[in-house]
Amino acid sequence: MRRLIAGNWKMHMLRGEAARLAQDVSAGVANLGCDVVLCPPATALASVAAAVAGGGIGIGGQDCHAEPSGAHTGDISAAQLRDAGAEWVILGHSERRRDHAETDDAVRSKVLAAQAAGLRPIVCVGETADQRIGGRDTEVVGWQIVGSLPKDFTGVLAYEPVWAIGTGQLPEMGEIAAMHRFIRDELLRELGGGGASIPILYGGSVNPDNASAVLRLPEVGGALVGGASLVAAEFLAIARAAAALSNGGGAA
Ligand code: PGA
């Protein structure tokens, strides 16, 4: 299986720095044998798209509005992301669910808008520390899947335990595998046969040291990488780990 490694650059970097990082990544991943997507802040989308043009790297936004256009000051439509060079968009990231009170319903509307505009959504789900301690992690993730995905979902899912994002703490490998198995079953139940082919990424403190162990787990189709995606050498090491597995060393 060819893994997908997506970099979530969050609210980091100005256009020049972003274009330089994109060029460094692009030079390192040429012909690597894994899929790579970079999600810069919206202001840097066009310069990053130009920097990696023709290099086989996908570009993504970090959010879009549910409406195609209108009086929504400060928001960006899916078509505007496409126009700036994006083919992908991260939706429902826990930081947006937290900072902008995004509900599953809102995320689903955005997914529909993104798909209508020809973007591939990367939809994030994941439990908080309290929910996990309370033994509610699968219940929470299950409801997020039911609420956030339309029946004709054609994107990618990312399982990101909120407590693992930016903390250096990961679940046990067995726990990641169990959650991904659970998510696959939920996708099949919700989407029918189409649920079988949806890649499920893991996200939350992925780095060059743990990438290989995470990426070889069954049902882990790749990684959504935050902090480590801001350093070309680290992101490339993760991409190389993915490529090594995609070229025959992996489980599924
Ligand atoms: P992290 O972020 O890799 O810095 O934990 C992941 C994410 O938020 O997508």
C-alpha cells in the first residue's frame, strides 16, 4: 500500500519561508514512492504551489467555508483554495473544532462543499484526554465519523487523539492499531463498500523516530504531521519511512 504523508503547517511561516521549505521537501521526495501533501497557511498556498509545480506533491488548505461564496468576512471558499493551487483540504482539525467551535454538522457541510469544488478532504477525528480517561474514546470517534462524513465521502480520514497533538505523547502502538480497526469498521458501516478504500492516517506527535512503527500498523494508511513537517529533514525522514514500507516492507 502506498502511504500518504501530509504536512499540516498550521499558522506558521511567511510566503518566502514556506516556498523554501516546499522546495526542500520537493527535492527530497522526488520518485520516493509515497504520496506527499503539504498544507501551508492560505496566504502561502499560491507560492508553495508554484514552488513545487510539476514535482508530484499535492497542496492542501487547512479549512474552507461551507458556502461557495457570499458575505463571510475572513473565510475562504473551496473554489478559492483550488484557485490558489490546492487539491486537498484539511477539515475538522481539533484546533478548529476547539478555536472555532466547529461541530460535526459544520464539518460535514464543509466536506460537501470541498468535494463539490473538486477538493479531496482530509477529515480529522479524535478524542480528548478526558474522553479517553473516561473510556469514551471509541464512542466519541464513532460519533464524529457518523456526524462529519457524508454518505458519498471520497476523502481521507485522519485519527488524531487531541492529547497527542504537539505533546510528544503517542498512544501505544496496539491502541493505535485498535482504533484504526474500529474506524475501518465504522467506515464500512457508514459508507458501505466505499469505506474499504478510504485511507486512514494517524496524526499526533509523529516524528522520524516513531514513524516507521506507526506506519507499519495495519489500517494505518499514512500520517498527518504537524511540528515535524516544519523541518524538511524531519518531514523527509518520515516520508522515507513511508516509502520504504510502501515499497514492500509494510503490513497491509
Ligand atoms: P503534531 O500535529 O504532529 O505537531 O502533533 C499534528 C496535527 O495537528 O495535525
